[in-house]
Amino acid sequence: MPKTGITQQEIYDAATRMVDQGVEISARRLREALGGGSMTTVLKYLQAWRSEQQAHGGAPPEMPEAVHEAARNALHEVWRTANRQARQSIEEIRIAAAQRADGLERDLADAVAAAQELEGQLAERTADLSTAQERTAALERDLAASMAEVRVLRERLDATARDADERCAALTLERITAALEQGHPTTPPEKP
């Protein structure tokens, strides 16, 4: 036999339970959940319940203190765990960064040593180049002087050769003349 005489509080409680369970509220579902009642009464109290819900912004009922305390404790534990893990992660990152920094410092020291060695080699090569340039300049001066001396010697040689040719010609002419005067056949003298 269907239930009669449904109270407003029963409708409100059933509607709140349905909301908490995620069930869509309707007069028919409320009536089924309550096991009966007048549809007019269910509709009237459902409308009143909805009006109150809208007036309160559809806010859920206040959370019991035990739930607050459990939630607070759970959040504190989550926070402590997250904080502990964050500190551990930070320490791991710090250690990795320190190791990386040590490696970079060693690499930098090696690079500085290599740069200093190269600078030393460059200074030596620069000094060698300067010495070579000075030696080249001296050799160029010596070459220019030698070439000038060669020109002078060539000019002297050419002059000496001309003089020798002239003397040889004169000597040859003298011999021919002397031979003719003595009546001897002439043979040209050999060039010196």
C-alpha cells in the first residue's frame, strides 16, 4: 500500500540524498524514493526545496567538523610528502649541478691551459717570424748589393773584353805588319 502524508523534511532529505548521489531530481523519482505520497505534495515541497537551493546559490550543506579535520590532516600529509619529495628533488638537482659545475671548471681549466700553451707557441712563432723577416730583409739587401756588384763586374768584364779585343786586334795587326815587312807568311795569333 502506498505511503501517504509525506512531510516537507522527508522531501528535503530525499532531494539532498539524490544530489549527493549525483542522481537527477524529479518529482517522480522523489515519490519512488519515498515509497509514495501525493504527487501534488511532492511537487509543492520539491519546488520549495529548489527555491531554497537557488536562494543559497545551490551551496552544499556545511561539511561536518570530522570531515574538515580528516581533510585537513590529509592535506597536511600530502603537503609534508610533497615538501619532502621537493627537498629530495632539489638536493638531487643541487648535487647534479655541483658535479656539472666541477666538470665545467675542469674543462675550463683545461681550455685555459691549452689557450696559454697556444699563446706561448704563437709568441714563439711571432718571434721566429720577426727573426725570419729580419733575416730576409738582410738577405735582400745582400742580394741587392751582390747584384750591383755583379753589374759593376760585368761592366768591367765587358770593358776588359773590349780592351782585350782591341789589343788583340792591334797585336794581330802589328804581327801581320811585321811579317809583311820581313816577308814571312802570316798566321793570326791565337787569342789569349
